Amino acid sequence: MKKVCVITGTRAEYGLLKPLLHKIKISKQLELQLIATAMHLSPDFGMTIQEITKDGFEIDKRIECLLASDTAVGVSKSMGLAQISMAEAFEELSPDAVIILGDRSEILAAASAAMIANIPIAHIHGGETTEGAYDEAIRHAVTKMSYWHFTSTETYRQRVIQLGEHPNRVFNVGAIGLDSIKELNLLSKKEFEAAIDFKLNRKTVLVTYHPVTLESQSAEEEFNKILNALDKIEDLNMIFTHANSDKGGRIINQMIKAYVQKNSHKSVEFKSLGQLRYLSALKHIDAVVGNSSSGILEVPYFNIPSIDIGDRQKGRVAPLSVIHTNTDTEAIYKSVKKALSDQFMDEISNQKQIYGEGQASGKIIKVLTDTNPINLKKKFYDLNSN
């Protein structure tokens, strides 16, 4: 059996990977190894490792790497700790392949350690662009370290090939987050309200905003403008989920706590909703506000609007339901008002789904089981010479 080691560092990433983890676990050809790291092991970010064990997965290695500081120096030191520990974990577990998703700093550390150890890497969600964050550079760097590539659209597949990866190793499988939507039994409105102890008795938005790491404005300045815009809308409920561990994330979370304490009649906050509550929320709320990739990848599946603020996700292929806006208070206010209008809801009610139909994990499993042996001596695939 091939030993396949999956790395997860955040609540959102784990939610995307869960259907794939289940398929590897029950496979007769693959053996699952699981490493949990970064935000999963931090009380500040909800100790979401508990969600993983609750779902019945055995964690082979727990790698603590997050420092209390989310400054540039703190993030770089965390990456160093992660790479050292990943190298040791790979030596002990001796996987035949490593699966990583996305573009976070701990993912770069894991990819670097796997590459040096000559372990083939399967990278999910490569080829995408997010011009407002250093995730952009990390994602493309990980692409060059990886052997297999599983992209969410054909546009992104072509971009990975443009980076010199051979087309035979680049697969358009769709967005893996849609797999969970297809497979989960989502909560009813009544069940969801009970699960979050909050009534959806009027228009409700879900707010998730992460630091924009290449932005000149501070995270505090940007998030304050969002709060001011939302305050201008009468009779609006808000469900806040905390920011991630990027530099500036902790100040956003402190602002959320302070806001909810003053406005408990119309807002509620969570370090992590968890996958079931998060996806169930999308079934019952009216719009998503912030700059999470989920607003572009998963939210449109429910045919509800996403207000994408600033440049963090700039460059991603987006469906009609995504409203892009800058960080100006008035612009955000107008975008939210547009999203909540009956006219806009009618316009997006039958929009085209551009990120697949929720079959990504099965396609990934097929590639991993069918590919053997593996030659890691990759040639740069030059578009001009081919």
C-alpha cells in the first residue's frame, strides 16, 4: 500500500480535505498518514485539532510551530520551526507521497521538507492568483516543488503548465470544497440557530476577513472600515468568524470580540464554526462579507452573494454572485446593499457553476493509485518548444 501523508494547518483547509481523507482511509491501495500543525494546535484559534479527532481520524504527528507573535519575524520563525519538525516527521513516517493544499506559510515549510527528502508532492489548488497577499508567491513556489497538480479550473491548469509543469501531471478536478457540500447532511435553519445560539430573524451576513499581507494599510484600519459599513445597514445580523494566523490576524480577532460585546443583540462570533456549521450557514444566511477564498469557491454553489473586499483574492476566476469592492467604507456599504437586494438575488439564482460539481477527491484518489513508479527528475515543460 502507498503511504499518503496529508498535511493540514487550518480549520478551513481541513474542511476542504475531509472527503479526501475519508477516501484515502477506506482505500485498499492507500494508507493514510495525517499531520496536524499550526492553527489546529493553537487555543487562540480554537484548538481545531479536536474537530479532526472527533471525526475519527488518527493523527500521526502533531507539529506545534505557531509563535504568539504574528509579526513578519514571528511568521518567519514559525516557518522555520515547521520545516525542522516536518523533516523529522517525514523521516519517521517515510511516506510515499505528501498531499498539501493551498498557499499558507506552514504549507511552504512542509513542501520544502518533502522536496529535500525526495518525497513526491501532490498540490491542490495551484495555478490561482491572489495579488493582495504573499500567498500568491508561496502558491507558485509550491507548484514548482510538486509532482502532481490538482487545479480547480482549466484556466488554473493552463497556468500551472505555463509554470513549466508537464500537462500529463496537471489535472483539472474542480474545487475540492464542493465535495463536502455534496456529501454532508446540512443543518436545517432551526438546527443551525440552535447550534450557534443565535436567531436568524432578519437579514444575516457571515463575515470572515483575513489580513491582506501586501497591503499598505494596517489590518486594524481595513477592518474598522468594514465594521463602519455594516453598522450603516439597519436591521442586519452578523455572524463573525475569526481571522487566520497571518501577520495582523490577532488584532482583527480582538476587534471582533470588542464589537460583539457591544452589539450582542445583532452579532455573534466564533473562532471556528467547523465545517458542518459553516456550510449550513451558507444554506440559511443572505450573504458572505470579507475576503476568504471560500467566498469565491464554495459560497457561489448556494447561489448567495459574496462581497469580496480588497485585493487579497484579486485575480481569482469568480462567478456572477461575487461582488468585488475596495476597502472604502462607502463602497463596502453600497456593495452589501446591492447584494441584499431582491434584484441581485434574481440575477444570480441560476448562475453557472465554474468550479466543478463536487467530484474532486475521487479524481485525486484515482491519480494517486494509478501512478507508479515516479521519476522526480522533472524537465521544465517549455511552451515555446512544444
